[in-house]
Amino acid sequence: MADITQLLQSLITGVGVGLIYGLVGIGFCVIYNASGIVNFAQGVFVMLGGMICHALLTRLGLPLVLAAVLAVPIVAGIGMLIETLVVRPMWNRGATMFAIILATLATQIMIERITILTLGDQPRSFPEFTPGGPLKLGDIAVGYQLFWILGCGALMVGLLWLFFTRTRTGRALRACSQNREAAALLGIPVGRMLLVSFALSAALGAVAGILVTPTQVTAFNIGTPFGVNGFIAAIIGGFGSAAGALAGGVLLGVLQAAAIVLFGAGFKNVAALSTLLVVLLLFPSGIFAGFKGFKRA
């Protein structure tokens, strides 16, 4: 019974972490749909969200809610700088996608080093949004932060749906995802859509980082694991599908949690990479790609 309780406890935690993976995966999808670029600096936005929120909270003494709200547009602005200073010049010169992808990876490494110099190299954390707890469900303990992750994850998906279906900019991004050349011929500024996609992707990463930091820690080097797992979540869901990426993230988080309980913490990454291999072999378009509601926007 104790083993079952431990497994259920771990699976609940896995759902929360998986939702974070899903938000990171959606960030990958937003940029990929607009440009075909896989932004391997996506994980660094998660790190920046938590680190900048902590800096605003401790160095400026801002309330937690205000620090969290301000951190999101700051990270979005950093995403726009990456697009303007790194991606756009290479895009305009007709660089290959492979070269641009490598440039985003180099950008992540550079930002990590800047973070060490400005914010330090020690792990950081801050209190949960709702103090107290956890909520007891029999032998299972559920932290209040999990409900914030669930609620904010649902809110992000809902806002994205409204953005892509009810706004002109969102429809333009969807047009770019279908056919960038045709969208350009119709007068849609594809370059501007690329800038918007980087800002939106960075904001999603920042939200993910702020939500997950109270349950773990943040540090200059957490971007890589979150980026890799978010990338795997996007592949599981069918790369380009926001809903699929979120579902893929939850599935990945649950599988990792089960692997930790059943085989040990060392099998967390084994579970992630094994899942990626199985999906690529058996479902090259993604597990959820063929389901209604999970198709690419």
C-alpha cells in the first residue's frame, strides 16, 4: 500500500511538471509554425522567468504577484531581442535553418553565462503563491502550487486559443503556419510575425519558469533540461500542435515520475529519451497528431 501511495504521489507531481513541459513545448510550436525554426534557446526562457522574478522579489522588494507579472514582459522583450539581433539577420541573409538553429543554441549558452555574471550561479527559489498546505487527500499530499500550475496552464491554453482564432495577428500567424510564401503574397508581414512568435514563446517560457520555481529551484543551468523535455513533449504531440504539445508534456511528466518511483531517479532521462525514440519509430507525426482537436493550427 505504501508503494502505491508513493506512486500516486509521484504521478501527481509528474502531472504538474508535465504541464510545465507542455507550456515549453507550446513555445517551440509557436515559433516553428511561424518560421519553421526550432528555437533551442526556448529552455532559457524558463530559467529567466524564475531568475528575474526572484531578482525583482529580493533585490527590489516587490510583492510576489507584481514581480511575477513584471517578469513575463521582461522575458518577452529578451525573446524579441534574440529574434532581432540573432535570428533576423541570419534569416535576411538566407542562412540555412540548421545554421539558425545552431545560433539559437549558442544564444542559450551566452545567456546562461550572462545570468551567472548578473544574477549569480546559486540556485534560487521563492514561496508558493498560496501559503500553507499541502492539501491532504487520504495519504496523498497535493501542494497548492499544483493548482496554480493547472489553472494557469488552462488559462494560457484558453488565451492562446482566443489569440489564434479571434485576433488578426493570431490569424496571420496561423496563415504563416499553413504556407509562409502564400501568406507573404497576401500582404502578411512574415518577418513581423516571426518577432511576435518569439515574444509569445518567451512569455510562455517565463510563465512556466515562474510557476515551477516554488516547487523546485531555478538556476542558470535549468534551461537545458526543461528545453529538452519541452522539445520531446512537442514531438510527442505532433510538432506544431499546441494542444498536442500540452498533452505530450503531461504524458512525459507522468512517465518520468513513474520511472523514478519504479527504477530510481537515474532513469528519469532514460524514460524521456526512450519515449522519444518509441514515438519517432512508431508515431513519426506524433501520438496526438491524428486526433481531432490536436491538429496543427
